[in-house]
Amino acid sequence: MAFDPSWLDEASRTLSDGRQGAPRLTTSSLRHPRLSQHLQRFHAAMLGGSRLAQEEALWQALAHLLEMGSTLRVSEPHRVFDQQTWQRLRDWLENRLGDPPTLEEIAAFCAMSPWQALRRFRQHTGLPPHQWLTQLRLQRALPLVLAGEPLSEVALRLGFYDQAHFSRLFRRTYGLPPARLRQG
């Protein structure tokens, strides 16, 4: 895995609120188990996750890299979204269930960096955006499944990759696959 040095410098400045450019990394810091976990999550997201999950995993790995390669701490937001911003963001996200936004789009909507949006979202909801959206999409799916809507249509309408992906997440959340739950 390789990062463009100018992009890494820009990302480091974003993560540190402009206080630092690219971190100085050593071979031993690159072998750190926690960094390995972050990079494995990023790799898994790249293989089968949503664009939002990919961006979240990348920013988490970069934040860890910055902390390992410098004496500066990654900038943390000091508060959650104000009520008006949260309501606007929530309404916007609910209207995009069938076409989930990227972290860049969420950040632009909130007029902040992707890192700030990710951290503030997590502080506000307790979950990163992709997990929060997945829960919301599954909550919206339950009454549709029970009403007999075709599962492929439910999956597509709510922005799941395909019916198999939808069924797997549904089963993980509700304990039964949607077709079996519908049967009673």
C-alpha cells in the first residue's frame, strides 16, 4: 500500500488542524499491531464495503499513523452536532437511504473536514456514519419485509448492494433471514 506524499501531508494537516504535515514513520512504527488492525479494516472495506465504510477506515488508519509518527495528538472535536445541524443532517441522510452518501459528501454537507465529520458523528450517535445508516436502513426494512414486499426490491430501495448482502445483515441484526421472518 502506498500513499502519495502530498496527499498524506494534506491529510495530516487536516487531522491535526493544520499543526503538522506528513508524519515521520519508522519501520518499527509501521509494524505496530494497532496500525495493522486499522489497515486490515481498510483492506476489508476496500474488498466489500460501501464507499462510506472505506473512507471511515482510511481516516481511522491515517489518524493512527499520525499519532505514531509525531508528538502531536490528532485533533478531536470538543462537542457533538448542535440540534439544528443534526436535524438537517439526519433528514438529509434519511432521504438518501437508497443512495448512501460518502464521507466526503457528509463532510461537505456539514461544512467540515471528513475527519471532523467522522469524529463528530461518532461522538453524537455512538456509531460511525456507515453503521448508523445500516441500522437505520434495517429498521426501515423490517416493516417492508413483514408487509410482503419483494426482498430484492427492499434491498435496492434501501441501498444495499444486493439481496444477499441485505439478507446477511438482516439476519445478523434480527436473528432470522428476512424470508424466514416473513413466514412467521
